Amino acid sequence: MEKQEKGFPYGHVIGFLVAVALTIFALLVVFKTSFATSTKFTLIGLMAVFQAALQLFMFMHMTEGNDRDSKVIHTIYAIGMGIVIIVGSIWVMTAGHSIH
Amino acid sequence: MDIKWDKILVGGDPLLVASQIAIVLTTVGIIAALTYFKKWKWLWDEWLTTVDHKKIGIMYILSGVLMFFRGGVDGLMMKAQTAVPENTFLDAQHYNEVFTTHGVIMIIFMAMPMLMGIINIAMPLQIGARDVAYPQLNALSFWLFFSGAMLFNLSFVVGGSPDAGWTSYFPLAGKEFSPGIGNNYYMIAIQIAGIGTLASGINFVVTILKMRTKGMSLMKMPMFTWTALITSLIIIIAFPIFTIALLIGMMDRLYGTHFFTVEAGGLDMLWANLFWLWGHPEVYIVILPAFGIFSDVIATFAKKRLYGYFSMVLAIVIISVLSMLVWVHHFYTMGVGPTVNSVFSITTMLIAIPTGIKMFNWLFTMRKGKIEFTTPMLWSLAFIPTFLIGGVTGVMLAMAAADFQYHNTLFLVAHFHYTLIPGTVYAVFAGLYYWWPKMFGYKLSEKIGKWHFWLFNIGFNVTFFPMFFLGLNGAVRRAYTYSAESGFSTLFLISAIGSIFLAAGFAALVYNIYWSFRHAERNVGNDPWGSGRTLEWSIGSPAPHYNFATLPEVKSIDAFWYMKKEKKGLELRKSDIKPIHMPAKSWIPVYMGAAFFVFGFVLVFEWHILSVIFGLSVLAGLAFRSFDYDSGYYVPVEEIIETEKWRGEIK
Ligand code: HEM
Ligand SMILES: [Cu+2]
């Protein structure tokens, strides 16, 4: 990314187009296809993860600046905690007979 | 609009009417006194609009002491009710309200502000900073906490108290089973205070990461600052969970959604799950700064460097990670099956390991030290064995199979009071005695302090130790009475007598504050204990508003100790003093507190149109802030020299 700081911001334009494309694809998958619901969820879930990564690297300067390491560490920490909270809750709430 | 006039004042009960009258009279009294002594302007300029971290800390502590009083009276009322079988002092409904408000007030409006207050005062001084990173946000945090606390306390005279326990489990806490408005207070008042706490967490992390003085690497920070950092990280991870849980709980109650309801696809146990995902980390939020206080106090009065500094840091980091992985131990009995229960049993028991490491490190710090039995040290010494009882019973509760027996009994109540009181409350007392001279320029009386210590300690153990046995014998928690045939009477009576000593201990603290304010010796110097190790003891007492005339340079851990020993880096030269930039005071935080209070109040009463209007008043505060360009002022060199005169002549 550093190289492009002066010239035309190709990286940003491409990133933006990819982001728009991913959003449209997600809508298309939900409204225009006849996949099973679980397949739809998997597909749009994957696109969401890809979208998030795109935003972090292309626009939110994840890998730039002199506090790069701390940014990476706290992002990984936050993602880890997010997984614990969400996956953990789903696990706990669907295990045993608590749900019934 | 359906204004519920009949619900506004809770009437009937003589106790309540008496408190209502007392509240009105106190308010009138305070207003009259402020007007008579012409103190309004002083109050506004010096306190309400201040952004000074030390003054904000003092306001936190003052509110915390008040809330301790309120929560303590609740505790005494419960002890009085259960002192004898079939007592009729409180009826079932009243008892429910009292244990609910007791739990919420003690945790959210007593323990939290006390610790926030102590962090606010000591942490910036320990890292050699002149304020926190965002001073105005800091004031906002305080006013949001204060606004939430006042709103919550209002409930018992206006509208009715929440009564579904401090855990407020759905479906009981939902509209279906708790129709009135009492439980709205829970959802809204805690939310307001919680926003403030989250902001504090962010503020402290940035302060510690970005504003340490020259040479203070992370591994040279005092242990209390370390715990403040880790606590703030837990706050940032855990509080948003509660924010969301409270928000959707409020939507269920106010706007008829079905997140936690039994019918219409709601999942009531999800509340318990989310509550404890926040709730367990929350108990570490209130215990870790306490560990930090004990570490500093023990090192100071054993006159030795803290033993095993690195392992102490590692232990709190591990505790903070594990704290996010144990929440299910609060509802083993929900029926999540053996796999889930076993996993959480193991993670819970694992916490005993890093905690044990800390215990041994404190003991080794004292080994061969020249221990000085000052009041802060006494609290730290008493903490170790009493907290150990809390910890060991915690491991007992951690075993899922055994927990089916202990669950919901007074055994559990005894356990968590044995962790929260020695852990948090003793630490708060230790911290208050320890840093009091830094806040006010005089020590609290050591003699009255010993009364406070012994009364409180004996009272605490006599009150709560019998509860372990009551619980093992089958006495359930949250029960307002029991029969004479149950055989519980003797232990309950002993426990009730103990609580009188607890109350006397608290009274001794209040008297100590009053007595020392009037009579204690002033001019205690920068290092009133004579054995301070960290930077806060290098500056005047009370700390000047700009903290450090010149920023110190740190070469090792316990920097001040070595400066004293090597007689280096302590003197202040005239040529080094430069004008100091300080942040401007602001009316916006206190305005936001007031706006949130009114907004919260109309939400509680479900006056929807009014809540839109007052919601806008909150947004107005945000808008004002956006156009606030006041970038502060400079403290002139002459003023600094004048303030630093206690050092002798400055060349
Ligand atoms: C000062 C002396 C105190 C006394 C006499 C006291 C007494 C009690 C009693 C009698 C109960 C209810 C037992 C039952 O379930 O019937 C209780 C519950 C509780 N206490 Fe305390 N307590 C004190 C201090 C504290 C402190 C300092 C904290 C926290 C920092 C605290 C937190 C709680 C909590 C969270 C509950 C559970 C409330 C609920 O069931 O929803 N208490 N206490
Ligand atoms: Cu827990």
C-alpha cells in the first residue's frame, strides 16, 4: 500500500468495487437463488468474513503505522473473544435440555 | 399519554414514608446550607465541572461510601429479618426488593465506583502522568455512573424497587411475571452507569499505554497500574455483552419484543447466559485492582520489592483470559448436560492456580521483611486467610456434581461474601488509608483505624461463617423466613449479631473520616509512610493539580525507592520548570449526567413521547461537545514554584 500513497489510489478503488460486489452477491444469493437455507447462510457468512478482512486491510490500515503489532494483537484478541462469546453461547444454549 | 400518577410515590409502609420524608428534608437541608454559605459557585467551579482525575476520584469514593451505607442498611435489614424464625419485620415482597437492591448497589454502585475512584487517583500518579488521556470523558464517566446510581436509588421511594434479584433472571424479570415498573429501573439505571464504565475502561487503557513517563516500560509499572490495565481490558470485552443484554431486556419490558420471553420464540435462559458472560468477568473487574492495591501495600510495608513480579503479571493475564471462559458455573443446574458442565468445571478450577501463585508471592514478599503494622497493612494481612476461605469454597462450588447440592443455598452467599468483602472491600479500605494523605494531605487516624479494622473483621467473620453451615444444612438463599423446627435459629441469630459489629466497624470508618478531617496532623510531607516505593510518593501531599512539576524519569521498578536510596532524580531545578498545559473544565459531563437521568426516568415510567423528547436532550449534549474548541490553559511557572515551596528553596 505504501507505494501508492502518491499516485492514483488503485488499491482503494479496487477494494471499494470488490466490497460493493460482495454486497450485491450476498443479496443475489438470498433473493435470487433457490439454495437450501443452510447453504445460503454459509455463503453469505463466508462473504461477510471476506468483507470484514477486506475492510480491515484495505481501508483501516491494519498493517500500517508503527503501532502495527498492537493493532494486529488486539484485533486477534477481539476476534478470539467474539468467537468465545458467540460460539460458546450457541454451544451452551443448544446442549443438554436447556433449550426444551 | 397514560401517566401513571398513582404509581409515582410508593406509599403505605411506615418505613418507606419515613425515608421519603428524610430524603426530602436532607435535600432541602443541603440546598439551604449551600445557599446560606454561598457555596454554589464553589461547588460548580471546583467539583461539578472539574476534569481533574483526583477530584473525580474523590467524588467516586464519596459516592461509593454513600452507596456502601445504603447497601449496608439493606444487608442489616435482611439480617434483622432472619435473626429469629417467622419474623415479620419484612414481608416476602419487601425482602425480595431488599436483596435485589442490596446486590446491585453493592456491586455496581459501591465496589465499582470505589475502585474506579482509587484507579483514578493513584494510576496517573504512578505512571508519572498529569491526567488521564481523555479528561473530559473521565468526568462524563463519573456523571453517568452518578446519574445511574441516583436513578436506581430513586426506585425505592418513586415507582417501586426491582425485585427479581441482582441477576434479574427472565422470565421472572419480564413483563409477564413482573408487571409494574420496578424492574425497568434495573434495565435502565445499570445501562446508564455501564456506558460510563465502558468509557472509563477505554480511557484507562489509552492512558496506561500512551502516557507513561520517560523510561517506564510496561514491565517497570507498579503492580497496581498493571491490574488497572488488565481490569480495563476485561471491561472493554465484557461490558458490551451486558449493554446488549440490558438493551434487549429493556425492549422486552418496554416495547413488547420477545427476546427473553417464554412464548413467541423467546429464549429466557439466554438472559442467564449473557448475564454471566458479563457477570463472571465483572467479579474479576472488582477483584484485580484489589489485588494490585494489596501488592503495593504489602511491598511498601514489608519494605521489600514485590516477590515474583513477572509471575504476578502473568497470573493476572491468565486470570483475565480464564475469567471469560467460566461463566456456565453459575447455572450448572440449568441442565446443559455433563459435557458442558465438565468443561466449565475444569476452566473454573484452573483459576485457582494463578490465584494461588499470587497468594504465595504475597507471602514470599513478606518473608524476612521488616513488616510494619499500619492500618493498610492490617487489611492486607487479614485479606490473605479470609480470601483463602472464599477461594477454597469456590473450588468446592466449581465441581458441577457437588454444586447441585450447594446451588441456591446460603453456602453460596457465604462464599461470594468471603471473596467480595476480603477481596474488594478490604482492598478499598487498605487503598483509602494508604492513599488518603495523597488525596487530602493528612492521614486517617491509625488509632480509630484499628477500631475500624477489628470491629469490621470480627463482625464479618461472625456474620458470614455461620452461613456456610446454614447452607450445608439446607437453608436456601433469598428466603425471607424459616420455621423454628428447621433448627436454623441459632446460627441465624449468631450471624445477625455479627452484622451489628460490621455496622459498628463501618461507623468507625465514618467517624475516622470526620475526626481526621478535624484533627489530624497536616504537613505530612511527600512520603507520609516513609517507605513509599512508587512515583506518587515523590510529589506533594495533597498532589498538586498538575501532579508533576517536571516529569520524572524512571530507571527501574519501584523508581521512587531507588531515587531516595541513590539521592538522584528528586530535586527540582528552577530552570527545568516550564509552563504546564492543563485541560479546561467543562459543564458538558454534568449536563449529560442530568440529561441521562431525566431520559432514564421517563423511560422507566414508559412515557414514550417524553422519552423521545428527553432523548434529544442527550443528543444535544453530544452536539455541544462537537463544537467545544476550548483547548485548556497553561499553569504559569510562578504558580508552580509557589506550590512546590514545601520542598524548600528551589534553585
Ligand atoms: C456489609 C455487610 C453485608 C451484609 C450484612 C450482607 C448481607 C447479605 C444478605 C443477608 C444477603 C441475602 C441472603 C439471601 O439470599 O437471603 C446478601 C446478598 C448479596 N450480597 Fe451482601 N452483605 C454485605 C455486604 C456485601 C458486599 C460488600 C457485597 C458486594 C460487593 C455484597 C453482595 C451481595 C450480593 C451480590 C448478594 C446477592 C443478592 C441476590 O440474591 O440477588 N454484599 N448480602
Ligand atoms: Cu463466576
